[in-house]
Amino acid sequence: RVERLEPHFRNAKFYVPFKVYHPDYGEAVWEVDEKKAVLGFKPYEGPTKIEAAAIGRGEPFRVMTPIKRRDEDGNVYDLFRVFAEEFAFFPFSPRDDLIDAVSRIEDMDAVGPMLFADKFAGERRAIPPDV
């Protein structure tokens, strides 16, 4: 099932957070080190222009924060970093639960929302296309 994700990544159709939690830096950003074929991390120096604009408009909730979780031992980890590690070492990763769960997106009949004009209220709302 996991191999079904490969075309999504190859065609840049799967979006991942650029900001992560790293134990050495706190908030960090990642980049691909093509020579070593690994993800590299560096401290987050933000905010970016787009983040600053959102904060300036009074919309700080639009600024992405790392997806931090705690494991069963209480250690903090970043969900995307775990995902990237599982994906990079597949099928030899010591754990593969997260990447397997993400691959289940292929089992869904997901359809994006559609806009329509409500002739009575003049509103635009999203509804499923088969309604």
C-alpha cells in the first residue's frame, strides 16, 4: 500500500509542513541535501513575508506551527520528521505505522469541495458534488 504514495511525492501533489520541531533547534526548517540524499535541518529564522503579513492582518492562526507530539515515554517528537524517516527507509524502516496509515488515503473516494451560488441567500458554500 505504501508504494501508492510515490507518485504523489514525485508529482509534488502531497503537501508537507516546512516548519518542524527539532530537538537541537526548537522550531526548524528542513531541506533536502541532494549529495547525501537526506533531510537536513536548520534553525527557523522566520517569520517569512507571508507569515508576517498574516500576523499583521491579525490572523496569527494562519501561521503554521510544528506538529509536536509526546511518545509513550514522554519524549517530544515531530510528526512530519517521523513520517519522513519512515518514508525514506521504507520498506526497511523499523516502524511503518504512520506511513501505512497515510497510504490509506488511496482507499478513500475523496472529492474536493465545490462552490455554488445560493440563489436565496447570495452566499457561497461548499457542498459535495453529488447533492
